[in-house]
Amino acid sequence: MSRYLSFRALILVFLFASCSNEPPLEQTAVAVDERPKTIAPIKVSTTNAERIDLAQPLVASGTIAAKQTSNIGVLSQGVVEKIHVGVGDRVKKGQALFQTRRIDYQQRLSEAEAQLDIAIAGSANAESAFKRYSVLVNDGSVSRAAYEDVQTAFQVAASQVTLRRTQVATARQALDDTIVRAPFNGAVTARYVDEGVFMANSFSGMGNSAVLQIQECEIAAGILFAPESEVGRLRLGLKGNLYVDGRSAPIPSDIIILNDRVDPQARTVEFRMAFLNEGCAVRAGQSVRAEVNVDPRPALVLPRAVLQGSSTSPYVFKVDGDRARRASITFRDIDPVRIEILSGVSESDLIVVDPLDAMRDGTVVETDVS
């Protein structure tokens, strides 16, 4: 029995010694992971930004305005007796628009004319007396003082006639002014009151003193706004086209007014482009877009295919040695296939075209310049 136990102990010692020569499993796994790996580069096409003279219209937006808009009030105050036109009516210069009550002004004219008749009669009497005294003073029948009194009375009577004539003219004009006429060809665009309302011929501070609004709409203009960065390219006389909603054909025009002031809040400059508006077809207040033929300008251009990211965080991949590096940019659209680079890229940079979705900052690349 003791021999059997000794034999088993020898076998166990032998097996233990054999196992102790094998490396641990953990050490074997680490040795496999630490073997160097080779990363295959991604082949990419590249391009450079190109400096060109860009002949691109300046695009601006704005609103259509009539040549002239007037709020028409009464000339002779009183109750509005009759309005002859309505909103949407076309009117000609001199056409009657509305009238105030005339009877009061007719009475004032009659009174003024009667006062003129009295003044004329008085002047005739004074003139007759003056002529008689002119003869008598020469032969000594009347004194020089009496003669001068008669002469003064005649001069006063003549002045009274002049005054009464002026009053008649004023009363007649006031009567004529009870009928208010269109100051220009145009369209009625608003009506503020109805018949029966008393209207003063001066603004009282208590509300609108106008009866109607008319616009001279056969000549109109686009009031347009461009970024202040475009101020240097705008000047009077530049030609272009206006595009109005609801009108298929563009309207040729040119810049007739260029504001010297830049809006400090919006950072825009205002300019105006006028056009003949036959039949008032284009309405004041409509939105309008202008394309102005400005002089070419230098621009740094890239194909749109390089662009990555969103509209708020655009970027491209630059090639730096054998790596692709992400670079944030600012840009502006030129057309469906080109963009203008405003910042973030120079002419010497090599830019990846159509980068793969898997590309990241630091990706190993192999360039193929296109």
C-alpha cells in the first residue's frame, strides 16, 4: 500500500512540472493583440479653389410702391355731401372725387358780391365828388382842405372796391373747392368716411382728416434692399429685371434712386427701380425681387461636391500630408454646381471632392488630383 501511494505522488509531481512550462493563456492573447496592423488609405479625388471674376447678378428683395400716394381731404370744410368714386376706381386728373355741402358757400359768395356792388356804387359817388371839387378848388370856390377830404374819400372808396373784389374771389374759390378733384391720374385705394360726416380742412389731432386715398399707379417702383457688403457695386443707372409674384414675365428697369444711408439695424442699403405700370397691373404692396446687372467681382469658387455638414455648420475636408482634416467654412451659393468661399479655404488648399460618409478628421487618404 505504501508503495502504491509513493508511485501516485511521483506521477503528480511529473505532471505539475510539465504544465508549468506552458505560458499563461492571458499572456498568449496579449501577444496576438499587440501585433502591428496596417491601415489602408482611402483614395480620394481633390481640387483647389479657383479665383475667378464672377459675373453674377445682385439679387435683392423688397416691395412695390406707387409713384405717389395721397390722402385727399376737404378743401372747404363741412359735411361730406357726396362721394363720387369707390375703392378700386381709376380716376383722371381733375375728375371730381367728392364734395362738401355747397349752400353755405353759395350764400357767402352772394353776400360778397352784394358788398362789392355797394363798394362800386360808393366808389362811383366818391369819384364824381372828387371830379367836381377838382374844378372848384382851382377857381377858389372850395378850400384846399375840403378838396383833400374829398380826394381821400375817393381813394378809400376805390380801396373798398379792391377789397370787396378779393372777398368775392375768395368766396367763389371756396365754393369751387367744395368739389374735390383728383390731383393726378391714379386709382382709389382707400375710403375713410361716408356721406354725412363733418370734415375739417385742417388736421385736428383727433383722427384721420382724409376722405379718400389715391395712388398714382401708372408709374411704380420697386423699393429694394441689398446687404451693405454690396454698396460698392451699386450705382445709379444699373439695369436689371424685376420679378413680381403673380406675373410671369420680368419687368426691365434700372436704378433711379440710391440711398446714401445704410440702415444701422438691418445693415442694408435701399435703392429703387421704376417702371411704367400700364393699367396699374402691378399693385402697390406686392413683394418684388430684383436681379441687377452689376460689374463682375473676384470670387473664390469650389464645386458644391466638396461641401459637407449642415447649412448652419458647413465644412470641407482638406488634405494635410496623408491625412484628411476637417475645416469649417462660410460660403454663398452661386448656382446648382458651384459655391463661393467666403472664409476657411485658400487657393493653395487641397480639398477632397465627394468625401465618403465614413471619412473623419484624421482619416488616412491617398490623393488623386482632379
